[in-house]
Amino acid sequence: MRNYSLYRYNSFLKEILATFKYRGDTIIASYFSQKLFDTYQAFFSNAYVICIPLSKERLHERGFNQAELLVEGWPNKEYVHLLMKNERSKQSKKSRRLRLQSFQDNPFFIEKQNIDLSLNNIVLVDDIYTTGTTIRQAAIVLKQAGANQIFSITIAR
């Protein structure tokens, strides 16, 4: 599975993304949205777009899903609500070693499959690709549901 990231993750970008995700400055999403859309158009224009979901608890706590905000303004493109996520400890609070160890504990599932995933490629959208555990876990569930090729695009890696 191939990931495309706009930027290399550094201390400056870490602060920008923390302001967006944890302090609720959602206007930041509009800047990255267009750049992510350009990447999508260049490489995956016919693929289904699936945002990495938050658990219900995290969504309630934050008030928004940052991945969904990143694709909200994409012209003539709807994203597919297919993946669901169980609650578990935050990946951002784990060390690299613990993230990789927790790979077996897949939090993603598909509640109701209403589309044929074998017809198109899939692009997963998320804000940060750190170890790749989140993206790979989501991809495993989608592959088990019949998905063809799966790619991901993120703001940073």
C-alpha cells in the first residue's frame, strides 16, 4: 500500500496540526484540503474516498473528524462512510514501539457494506502518517471486504 504525504512531519507542522486537531482551529483544514484534493486528482481521480474515522467517544470529545474536514470542500466528490472505529487508547500517546505492537488489535470494522469495493480503488484520507499502523489496519478491514487497491493521502509523514 502506498501513502502520499504533502509534507514531512516536523516541529512546525506538529504545532499547526495540534492547533487544528486539539484546539479546534478548523479553518486550517481549508488550506490543506485543496492541496490534498490536487494530489487526489493527480493520482486517484476515480477512487472511492474513505476518511479514517474517529471513535464515537473521540468524535464527541473533539466535535469533528479532522479527516472529514480535509475532504469537505472537494468539488464533485463524495466520500464513502463505510469504516467505523471502536474506542481504544490514542495512537498519538503511544511510542513507536507500542504503536507497532498494537497492530494486532485492529479497532476498525465495517458496520454495513452498501457498495461493491472491488469496482474501484480506495484512497484513505488522514492527517498524519506516523508508523502507518492506522492506515494499514483500516486497509486490512477494507481488503477483507473485497477492496481492490488501497492508497492513502495525508498531510504529513
